[in-house]
Amino acid sequence: MKHLWTTALCTGLALAFAGPLAAMDKTVSAVEVKADMSAYEDSNVLKYWPTLENDLATAIGSKLTVDDNADAPRLTVEINKVAIDGDTFLPDSGEFNQLEGTVVMHQGSNSVNSGLNTDTQDEQTGGYPLRMTAVTGSDDAPEGWIVIDPSQGDFYDALINAYADTVVERIEH
């Protein structure tokens, strides 16, 4: 009986660590994040969240293996809308519940070209828009949005981490 319990415990532990370890098998040569709110004159998101780019890059990088010497794709993420129920002018609390952007994979690293420059020499191998909203209770999300349920109103951490999880989940190597 003790052997059966030990086997079950080891199997449970192995399964618990399998997900995070599988994510670490995904390697990119670089992760670049840019917050470009220029389409919204009234956006004040960077006033409240000046580290948004770094926080999202760190969250994505923590879920991948980033090796600038690897012959692996380069990942670029551009956040272009942060809003509270569609309004890009955040309240005094700085809270928001919508995060929109574009994710693009480029073939191989290109250390000469930094930032989100579309004129880079490396070839785009894929890309997609990613829109995420956090809702509480029984709020309905707009069609085409991914819904997450933040705990205790912590929309910033919930959205940053969920966005990073979704980006990593969609990497196909």
C-alpha cells in the first residue's frame, strides 16, 4: 500500500511540473514588447503603467527559454490599446480591463534591428492580433475576445500574465 501511495505521489508531482517544463522547451532568440498608444490621443495608460512594456516582456520571457545565440525565432509584441470598458482614458485609479495588441514571430534573431521595425531583414513567420478582457461576475465579453477572471480586482497582473501565457501557448515550436 505504501508503494502504491508513493507511486501516486510521484506521478502527481511529475504531472504538476510537466506543464511549466514543457513551456520552457519553447525557445526564442529575443522578446521585444512595445506599447504604442499613438492611435488614441486620450490614452493615459503610460502615466499609470510606465513599466507596461517591461512587465509584459518579463512575463513572456519567464515562460520561455530566451537565448540570443540560438537559431530561434524572434518574438515581437505591440500593445496598441489599453482600456477600461472600451475607454482609453483610464480613471484616477489607473485600472483597466482590456488589453489589445499584435504578436509577430520573425525567423531568426536580428540583433542589428531592434524594436518593432517592419523593415527588418528577417522574415515574418506568423502573426496574429490578441485581444484580452477581464470581466467579473456574469459580465459578457464582446465576441472574439478571450475572457479571464481576475482575482480580487487585480486586473493589471491578471491581464499581463494571461496575455503572456496566451502568447507563449501559441508559439508553435
